[in-house]
Amino acid sequence: MGAKMEKVLILLAGLPGTGKTFLGERLRERFGFFEQVSLDALKEAEFDRCGFANMQEKRALEQQSWTRYYELMDKHMRAGRNILSDYPFSDKQKPRLASLAQQYGYRVLTVRLIGDLDVLFERQRVRDLDHSRHLGHLVSVYVPGQELADRSRADLLLSREEFVKRCTTRGYEEFALGQLYELDVTDYAKVDYSGLMEGIKQWTAEPSRY
């Protein structure tokens, strides 16, 4: 297990299609329990609770999910729990996260995942077409429990051009809070996960900045 982690927030950031969920599982296996705060999971719960009839209603549910996200972060930090959160974070979230970390004396580690955009687009496309992906992310109208046999008919699937624009204009590749580790995951077989784990282990042994 290495050095014991106390009051640590790990942010799995970077581009879509980079395997943040997989990395989160690896980190929990290596370092033990973390409270997981997932915006996607919160969105999906709202989609299934309320449904939405148009994009305005969908955006309102997404905003409610962000409110709940920060409430959970505050709750877990107040209790001193280690937290793991994955999202393509940008500077929109940075001030609030930094303020919470400062308020509760948390050490923050950002693992920023990057890769070739053509490779990442294909991964994202495959993920969206898989039925394990919540349909609410892919459509502008959703009824709780709704299914779509042919996912390619979902009206919010991103084209390659839209995917590249999103990746290059929203600051996903620049986000960093606290200590930064960056991994290129274009080829999963070449990713140095063991090096990352050792780096995190060494980081946990350093004196806290707070």
C-alpha cells in the first residue's frame, strides 16, 4: 500500500476517451478506499429521476447535478475522507475545487490524460454506441428507462469535427490543480501505469502543503 493517504483529492482529468474510469479502478486497487464523486453518475441519476423533454430541461438537470457534486465534495471533505473524481475538468471548475481544498486542508493531485484525437474519437464513438453507456448522455429527449436499439440514431452523437473542437477549445488539456501527472494514453499498451503509481506513492510521503 505504501504511505498512508489522508485528506487527499485525486482528480482524473483530461480528454474524453482516455480511460478515466479504468484508471480510477487501478488507483483504488493500489491505494485503497476513496469516496468516488462522479458527475456522470449524478447526471444519470437525475435523468432517470426526471427525464427531459428538450435541451433546456436537460441543461437544468445537468446544473442540478453540478450543485449536488459540490455538495458531496463538501460533505466528504468535511469528514476528512479521501476522494477520487473523474471528469474532463476545465477552468470552470478550478476555482470552486481549489477553494474547497484550501478550506478543508486537502492535498490535490491531478492526473491529466491526453492522447491522439483520432484515437480518442474512435474510443468515444465505440463507448457511446455501447449499451452500457447511459442513453441520456446521447439524446435531447429522454424518458426514464428508455432504450434505443440502434445507438447510431441518437441525435447528440458527436461528429469527429465536433469532438475535436470540444477537445481543443475547452481547456481540457491545460487543467491542473495541485500536483500534476500527465499520461499519454494513445496506446494503452505503452502507458506507464506503474510509474504513475510510484509517483503517487512518493507524493503521499511528502509533507502536506496545508
